[in-house]
Amino acid sequence: MNIKLLRNFSIFENMNDEQIALFADKMQLQELENGMEIFHEGELGKSIVLLLNGEVIISQSLTLKITKGQIEKKDKSITRLNSDDFPIFGEMTVLGGFDQRSATVTSKTACTLGILGNEMVLRICEKHSGVGYLLMRNIGKILSLRLRQANLDVKKLTTAFSLILED
């Protein structure tokens, strides 16, 4: 795995090449065609995924009440991730002890993924506590930024909803 490429991912921020290599040496590469599901919302998460090449769509299932007693589920695209931005996804499961996936991820184009199994990540973190600290701090920063964005999105939706109700 190309250490120079991995340096661009925020999960490896402030790590040197030797520290990144601990993960790169264990990373599994996966090639996907357009339209392939990477993982599905609700399934057990066992890995962190780095989007090395391509574009993916993140979606979540919405439950809609159609009529009294009739409910319909639809997938709603939340965002697109492009490898030019060096995104990762699935990172919440490494902190939660094999938690369920919070969204579905599907390839929008042909993709190359770098997959880091949670158990392997945790073994590296235990054996190399300094690297573990950096990795967990970086995951914390990623999650904090995403939480702030989610809070802004909720605020926008709440404002729009309250304006609709006023009419």
C-alpha cells in the first residue's frame, strides 16, 4: 500500500511513515464496480474503510407514514464521497465494539477501497500505544466534525419545518 497516498487521510494525521505502515501492511484492498453495495445500514460493522479511488453514495433508510397503519421505507441519499477528498467511513464501529452500520454505502463509480479490520486496528493500538492515541484522537476529530455538521443540518431542518407550520 502506498504510504504517500495514505498520508492524505485524516485518520493518519500527525503520524510518520513508520506508524502509517503498521496499518498499511495489514490493509486489504477491494476493487468494486459501479453500483455495488459496500455495506448495508443495520448490518454488523467490522471495519474502517478508506476510499482510495472512486466515488460512493451514503444513504439511510427513512420510515414514512403513508396512511393510517401503512408505513413505507425508502432509502434517502445523504451525501456523496469522492476519493479526491480522502474520505473514510465505518469508523464508528471501531469505537463501539462491532456496532451496527448507521448507513448504507454504495459505489457510484468503480472504486478501490482500503479496509482495516477493527480487531486488527485495536491490536495495533494496544501494541503501539502512541499510535493508538493518535489514531483514536483522529477518529474523535472526524466524528466531532461530522457531529457539528449534523447539528447544523438539524437546525436548518427544524427552522424550515417551523416556517412551514407557521403558514
